[in-house]
Amino acid sequence: MAKYLSALPDKYDQNDAYGRYRSAREATVDMLIALAPRINVLITDEQRRKLPSLVASHLDQRYLAGIRSGTAGNTGGGVFMGGFLGGGFGGGGGVERAVLRGGP
């Protein structure tokens, strides 16, 4: 998707570009929805509490379902860059570090 968007000329069909972006976004979120339960089984409650909220939200299937086709709840950082086609890049907040070790 990034390669496609970066190759667009100055004048392009915005509807086509957004349609491709939306399809790619939905496919990415679909993968996260499928992986989230597997990841949640691997990490302990203590590890989960140490995750930055931006990361933890991407392990919540309800949140993922809510952002699948739109930008509701998106901070513009992390996995999804809200406003990409409009040229705006937001911040996802402060930097946090989480180290996941071991598991059940």
C-alpha cells in the first residue's frame, strides 16, 4: 500500500486511492482481529498491564472491530496513520517501553 501511495502522481483519483487504502486497512485489521486472541493467551495479566495503551487497544477485538472501516478511536499513531491521504500525521502520545518475557 505504501508503495502504491508513494508512486501516485500529483493529480490522482482520490476515490480510487482511498478505496485501496481502506481495503488494505480492513485486511490489516482483520489479521489483527484473528491474532489478538492468540496473543492474549500468551501474555500474563501483569504483562498486559505494562503494555502502552495504544498497543493494548490493538489486542481488544471490540476496539479493532470499531476501527476496521473508519478512524473512530484512532490517535493517528502506531499501526494506523489517520489522515494519511490528507497528509496529516498525528502523534500516538508518549513513548513507553514494554518488555514481554515468559508466559503461562
